[in-house]
Amino acid sequence: MKTNLLAHFLLIDKFKIMETIEIIGYNRANLGKKDSTKLRQEGNVPCVIYGGEEQIHFYSPMILFRELVYTPGANFVKLNIEGIEKDAILQDIQFHPVSEIILHADFLELKDDKKIKMDIPVKVLGDAPGVKQGGKILMRIRKLSLMAYPKNMPSFVEVDISGLELGQSIKVEDLLNDEYDILNSPLVSVVSVNIPRVKIEVEEEEDELEGEEGEEEEEGKEGKEGASEEKEGKENQGDSSKKNVDNKDSGKSKEEKKDS
């Protein structure tokens, strides 16, 4: 049991530690648009690194960017430029709008005592009870802007949704901690369990049915009251008619008596 627990904690720590990808570079002999175009045609990426004592222009094989660019998590970069090593992060990258070839890459040199800003992917952990109730997980933000020292910068921002019920959400303010600052608005929702439209429509229909039933009951009551009033009116009318007939008969009998 202890071995399993140790493996579990090691797995969690592995997700929190920022991984480092090594990229080999070569100093550029010439700068300019013409030289950059030639480098791209040869399968290289024109690059620059800044933030340190000096700015270095270099180029690297495009194939080395595959793991750095097309990966789910954020990564540090270990640049090896003809024997000179630099710890860095990918600050900016430009792609061709049609062919999606990498046109240029900017790197920022890391300093242990200087905070850096990075966009870190959100990683969802756990199973939300609201999903079992028919809800659907909706990722509202897939990356968060973080500011932290390099040693505290995570590969992912882990979001535990094991307590999310139907209609509930986790906001940025729920993820704040001492290791890094989140630059997004605290009130922005990161992930939520949405109520299905079908469920909403069913509830609305039920409300409408209840309303209609209530109206029918009122109409039924009014109908009964109207019927009873009508019945009483007819009975009163019958009584008055009967009285008139009796009066006429008594009048006739008096006249007959006079004639006799």
C-alpha cells in the first residue's frame, strides 16, 4: 500500500515540474530578410534570444521545434548555441499563414531571481458528480496567464472537478496560491458543469403544465359557480312565473264569482 501511495505522489510531482526540451542552435553569420529566407528553405528557423547580458541571433533545425510547439504542456528550453548553454522559454513564435512553416522564434533567457510570464494549459483532474446527473463539462479557459519565478512555474494548472455539481463552476479565484500569480480576472470561470438544454426544456414544460393545470382548476371552479348561479336563476325565474300564473288564476276565479 505504501509503495502505491509513493508512486501516486511521484506522478503528481511529475505533472507539476516543468519539463525541459533541448534545442541545438548555430550562430548566424548574416542577418536580413534574404538570409532568413534561405535558412527557411534549408529547413531551419531564424531565432533570437534576449533578456540576458547580450542578444544572440542564431538558427535551429525546424524538426527540433516539434516537441516544443506541438505538446500539450508548457516547457522550459535548454539552448545549446555552439557550446554556449542558455536556459530559456519560448516567448513568441510566428507561422506562415498558409503553409504553417515556422518563420521566426523568440526566446527569453531565464534568471532564477526574476519572475516570468507564461500561458499555462489547464489540466482537469477527477470526475464531476454533475456529469453523472446529466451535465456536460465545459472548458471556458484552456490556458491561464501566470507570473512566477522559474522554479515555481508549472507545466499545467491542475483543476480538481471532483466536487462540481450540476450548474456549478470553478473560477480563477478558486485556483489562487502562493507559488504563482494568475493574471486573469478572478471572477472568470475556468470550467463548469452545464445543465443540458433538454433538461431545461423539460423543466420548463413541467412548469407550463403545472400552470395550465392551475388555470384549468380555476376555470373548473368558475364553471361550477357559474352553473350553480345559472341554476338558481332558472329556479327563481320558475318560481316567479308560477306566482304569476297563480295570480292570473285567482283573478279569473274572482271575476267568475262576480258574474254569478
